[in-house]
Amino acid sequence: MTLSKMLADAVQRAALRAVEQRAAAWIMASVTAVNGDGTVDISTARGPVLSVRRLRSYSSPVVGDVIKVSRNADGNWVVDGAYA
């Protein structure tokens, strides 16, 4: 592999990571801790996320709940609710 090909591949990987990080998304996660301040700690496929705010409609979180979580382009997270 040539140096220019390696550089092009590295630039492409960096651009893809940047786009993924700035994109809004929703994902499934599980609750790992319920905090007293209206937040929960969650486990996602990408790793743990601490102190995620939950919507009022998700009023009784329980450790182990499978939940839908949204993340906006700025990196803010919110728990939309639990799956049945």
C-alpha cells in the first residue's frame, strides 16, 4: 500500500467519524442506575453514558429496562421511554 493510499484512507476514516459524531440518532440502551436527580445511567452498544435526563412520561425507571434514547447533533442525550 502506498503512502498516499494510506493517507487517503486515514482521512476518509476521520471524516466518517466526524459525521457520525455530529449526526442526530436514536438508539436502544439499558438502564444501569437510577439517579435521584431525574437522570439514569445507561449502557449502549458504544459504551456507558452517565446522567442522561429522562422525559416525564418515563416516570418509573428500573435498572435493566430496555429504553429508547435520542442523541442530538450537539451530543446531548435524552431517554424517550421504555420498551414494553
